[in-house]
Amino acid sequence: MRAFETSAKESNYSSHSDYYSLVLGYWATGQTKLALENYQLAVERDPRFGEFKTLEERIAEWTPLERRAMHEIYTLWSKTWKAS
């Protein structure tokens, strides 16, 4: 996680992969709140992140494990943050 956090900070969070790396890393380490917060930051930066259709397009070439994790995150985010 430190490497992901350092990389994102050094790039000034300029890449969508910065957020995905942070989100997946926090999710994998059981830091659900941080995963969801960073997903929300990604959505605020680019509203397409909040759309399921574009999620599918962005993760189409990921591994099954990564896709499953991102689907779980998106589902939880859409039930908590998106409704807010």
C-alpha cells in the first residue's frame, strides 16, 4: 500500500490507475472505508467512474479476481456513497 500511496501522491493523482490501485489495495487489506473513499474521489474527478457501463469497459481485460473485487467495491459504493 505504501508504494501505491507514494506513486499516487507523486503523480498528483493524475491517472485513473492511481485511484484503482489505491481502491484495490485498500479493499484487499480490509480497509473498506478507505477503498470506498478513494472510489468516491475517483468519481468526483471523473463521473464516468460512477457508471456501471463504463466500469465494465475499463476492467474488461483485468484478471477475474480483480474484476470481482472491483464489482464488489462498485456495488457497495453505489449503495452507500452514490445514494448520499
